[in-house]
Amino acid sequence: MKLNKVTSERSIGGKVFNNFILIILLMSIGFVFSLYEKKITSKNYDDYTNINIKLSTLSLEFSNSWGYFDMFIKTKDDSNIRKYTDSNNKIKNLLIEIQPYIEKDENSSIYLRNLNNMYDIYKTESYHLMSKVINLERLDPRSYDKLTEIKTLFTYITKHSESLLVSYMHYSNNEYSTSVQKYNNTERGIYTALIFIILVSFAFTMMVSRDLNNTIGKLRSYAELLTEAKWGIPDLKDQKYEELNSLARAFDKMKYSIREFIKELNEKAEIENSYHAEKLKNTQKDKLIKETQLSALQSQMDPHFLFNTLNTIGRVAMFEDADQTVKLIEATSKILRYNLDCKDKMVELKEEIRMVKAYVIIQETRFQDQMSFIFNIDETLDTVKVPPMLIQPIVENAIIHGLREKDKGGIIYITVVKDKNNFISISIKDNGVGMDNEKIDIILSDIKNKSTGLGVFNVKKRLELYFNRSDLFKIESERGEGTRVMISIPIDGGEDIDKTFNC
């Protein structure tokens, strides 16, 4: 047996993760950069607005300063000196605050320098005149001339203040417009990059989807060929991705396992036929007949179970990802291997339960929400020997006949405990349609009724052959109330039975 060798493999999960991280990283960078630009634009707007307000306040404060100065000259009221001084202090602070911002604009900075020079002269001359007025009862002609000069200087200060306001407002409007334009360009770039990322991601998704569909389509067609017993189909070729390659290898492995299993079954069947033909000639006829009946019953395979299982695998391979399909394939392999290895042996209870759980995995995948399975197993009984394939046929019968009319909410309880008589008590209970006593009598008799299948009859008959007693198998049921099948296995004596059947 030779399976495909792994070539250059890439993980779908890894590629998707890397693509996701790249998208998140690029989007995060764009988002952070956009926030940064927005924050800068907002800060510039606040700064420009604040400086314009301060320039307006400066013009107003110049007017206030002149008003307090003029009032003092007219009234010689000392309170006007204090107000004049406060106003000058405000002007000084405003000039200091706006200077760093005004210097960014060449035209505005010229107005500011002239304004500072004129204000220094204005302040010096005004304080000098005020000190002179305090000592005079009335202004002399020279003082009037100085007052006229100060008033003329104030007029120039007012014009420069207004020119500074207009110049800086023009500058701030231009700068803010440039900042907004830059922010808009950044946003357009981010949106363009986002659209590009979406298109690339879509192309990547379509590529991965195409590869998945191709591989799953091959698996589906191969599974359909296997259901027709065409075991000579070629191995699946190497796939692009690690997960798909694992799925292909698992499928090829299952194909070879089934083919080898059938080959071994045929070989064993030929050996058993020869063996029984020879043994029927000796004096232990009754014992050999019993062994032949047991082998014949154990060798029965339910062909529709294998057919349904493979079809289920095909459907899951079409609609679900590789992990689920591999899980189904492994569960099927466990069941087939269990049938091969345990055909003529007593098995430990834990092995029987493991096989039933593998079967349940397949049925849960097949029926999904239609039904569920609940196990209650006493693990202290794991090593007790029991006949193989006792529980699975009963569970299968419960699915097919008990829960067939339930669209959802079907439950099968599988319980294994030790009773007070030192027996293993196995209970398979469903909440299905149930049946009447007449139907139960037919099942418990030796009549092979096709409506119930061979599973229940098989289990009952094998219990009788193994333990030489007919009270180990019971059925309780009522129409509409579900069905409960109870199997009792003696804990003591399993080893002797194991030796009797050449295990």
C-alpha cells in the first residue's frame, strides 16, 4: 500500500490568520493615521480661533487703554491711572501670548513688530504726560502738543492692530483650508486602501474556496464509488494545503483499510468454512454446530450501515471542513477495525463502549439536531469481558425504528451499571414511537422479521449461545412512550467463555 507523499503544503488556517492579521494591521495604521490627522486639524482650528479671539481682544484693550488715559487727562481721577495700568498689563500679556503664533506668518509678524514698537513709545509717552499732569493745574501748550502726538500714535496703533487681525485671519484661513484638504486626502487614501484590501481578501477567499470545492468534490465522487464497492480507484493527488492533504491521506488510508478488511474477511471465511467442514465429521458435532452458528451470527455485516456511513462522509466532506470529515473517517475505521479484531473474541467492556461511541459520532453527524445520545457508564466495569457487538445493533435499531418519526428531540440513553446479583446491566432506552406487546413477542421469537432487522435477533441469539441461558435479554415498550432494551451479562465466568471460544 502506497499513499501520496506530502509535497509543498500550506496551512489554510495559517494563510487565513496571516491575511486577517495583515488586514487588521493595515486598517489599524490607517485608522491611527486618520485620527492623528484629524487631531492635528482640530488643534490647528482651535489655535487659529483662539489667536483671532485674542487679536480681537487686543484691539478692544487698546481702545480701553486710550479711554482710561483720556479720562485721566480730563478728570485727573486717580482711579483711571489704576485702570489704565491694568489695561496695559493685559495688552502686554496678550502680545506675549500671540507672538509665537504670529511669527509663523511673515506679513503678520511685521505688523506685530511695528505694533510692539509703537506701543512701547505710546506707553512711555503716556506715563510721562500723566505724571506731568498730576503736578499741573492745567495743561500748557507743550503738553497739548504731546497729547496730540500720543493721540496720533494711538490712531496708528489701532490701524496696525486691525491690520494684524485681518492679516492673521487671512493666514489662518489659508492654513486651516490646507490642513482640511490634507485630512480629506488622507481619508480618501485610507478608503482607497480599504477597498483594495477588501478586493484582495475576496480574491484570496475565492481561491481558497475553489481549492476546497475541488478537493471535496473529488472526495464526494470517490466516496460514491466506494459505496459501489469499487476499491480500485486511484489515490488522491497532493493538495495545496496541509489540511486538505491530511484529509486526502486519511481518505486513502480508509480506502486501503476497507479493502484489506474485506480481503481478510474473505480469507477468514474460507478458513472457517474448511475448518467447520472438517470438524463436523468428529464426535463433537453439537459443540461445533454451536460454534458455527456463533461465527455465522458474528460475521453478519449490515451493508446499509456501511453505505449510509460512506454517504454521510461524502455529504459532510461537501458541506463541512476537513477536521469534521477526518473525525468521521476515524470513527468509521474504529468500527471496521473493531469488527475485524473482535470477531471471535470476548472483549473488554471499555472496548465495546469505545466502538459504540465511534458509531454515535457518525450518527450525530448524520442526524445532527434530530437526536442525541447520553452515556452513563460505570468505569469500574471497564475490564469485564463481554461478547462483542452487543450494544451497537440495539442503538441502530432504536435510531431506525424508534426515532424515525422525530424531526428533533430524539434521545437515546445508554447505561451500564453493576446490579446486586453481580451482573452487568446494560440498558438502551429511547423516547421514540415504542411498540406493543405483539411486536415485542415477534422480536423475541426466532422469527426473522425484516421490519425489525437482524440486529436484535442477532444479539439475543448470541447471548444464548455464549451463556447457555435465555433470560439475559428483555424488551420493555409502550406505544408512544419509547422502548427500553435490557441486557444482563454475568461478571463471573467471562474468562471461561473466552477460552471456550478459542480467544
